Amino acid sequence: MKFRLHLFELEDQPWFPHVVRQGMMDVLRVMITALGIYKPIVPLLQKALTHTRKTHLVDLCSGAGGGIQQVWRELEKQSGQKISITLTDKFPNLEAYQYLANQSHGALQFSPEPVDATAVPDTVEGFRTVFSAFHHFRPETATAILADAVRQNQGIGVFEGAGKRWHELLLVWFVFPWVILLITPFIRPFTWSRLFFTYLVPLIPLGTVWDGTVSLLRLYTPEHLQKMVDSLNAPHYTWHIGRARHWSGTGVLYLVGYPS
């Protein structure tokens, strides 16, 4: 798919029930981690951290922190160093962040205050990452996220857990619903509302399938990302853009940039 359609995602709508939105993000967090979706990009991220001499990440638009715990573990394993991460979001999922902080013994921290990815406070310093969220933004806002990193001379990595391929739509339509029904009782932290909106009123599986479909249509291709980078006028930055292959046959779209 070379085109991009910016249709509406349910989780972006202010009227969409917060408890269902959180349930959908929890499902994605578990699925991304279980499948190891972001493992293929860890070497790219590690190379960027080595180049910038950073051991701290600032994760923007963290949602429920999908996949970040696994990325952290793989980074520590491959680098042989202690890595810490601060989770941030304009609408922080504090319950999920506290759970991840406890699981990582404090290596995964979080900002309880809202953080705008287009205007990150100077006090929040570190190599920036955006996992599974860049497609939520229209081109001008997505470019502003990159521009803010350049303005503050910070490295940034943007990663989407799909390759924008047609067969990925079939996975969303025919596999995701069954997986959600199977894994929901085992998702932690446990909530009764997640069970209710999965089995009795199935808004979480239906919403996940809809948003998953729209997300694939919204993804920026490497060509789109290159145009954004070209518009930044940042010759002092090194950029790497492409697709990393996942074992399942899907891909991971990535953009990694840092000061040369």
C-alpha cells in the first residue's frame, strides 16, 4: 500500500469511552509483547544510542506502553548497559505505567503530567521514541514532532508495528478477534471492566479491529517519511528510514534520526 488514508480511529475521539480505550491499548500492549513485534528494530535503536551516547529514552505517545518493556530488556541485553525509559503521553495511562514501573523495578519511569510530543519540555531529556503512534497524527503534526526533536538536538526513533502490506489487513480481520478473546483473562493489571467490554458488550474487540484497519491505512510509508525529513532542513542529522522484517512475515516501519 503506497497510499495513505486518514480515516478516524475510535480511540482518538473525545466521546469514546475511556475505559474501552484503555482496554484496547492493554490488548495491544500484550499482543505486541507476546509476538515480539519490535525486536527487529532493537539493533537500529541500539546503534543510535551508541552514536549519541545515551542510555535514557523518552517514549512519547506511550499509550499503554505497548512493547516498551520488551524493547528495554533487549536493549540492556544487547548493549550490556543499564537503560532507563520515561513513558509520556498527552493523556497518560497512569495505571499501566505504574504496572510497568513495578515490573521493571523502576527502570521504566513515567511522567504523570501530560506531555505534548510536538513541544516536549526542555527538562524531559533523552533519546526520543514513538511506538505505534506516529500514524495518529496528520502530516503537519507528525513533521512537528520530528522538528521539535531537531530543535532540541535530540535523537528520535519512530516505529510502527506493521509494514503497511495488504495481508496485514487479513490478520487484523480474522486473527485479532480470536486472539483478544483468548488472552483477555490473562492481561494484567486485571480489571472487571475489560472482561465486560470484551465478552458481554464486545466493544474492545470490535474497536480494536476497526482501529487496527484504520491504522494500517494511516501508516506513513518510507517515501512519506523521507518527504518529512527533507522538509526539516536538518543537514546535521543522520536519518535511517525503511522496513525491518518480522518473523511473522509482517514488517516494522522505522525512522531513526540523530545529530551527526
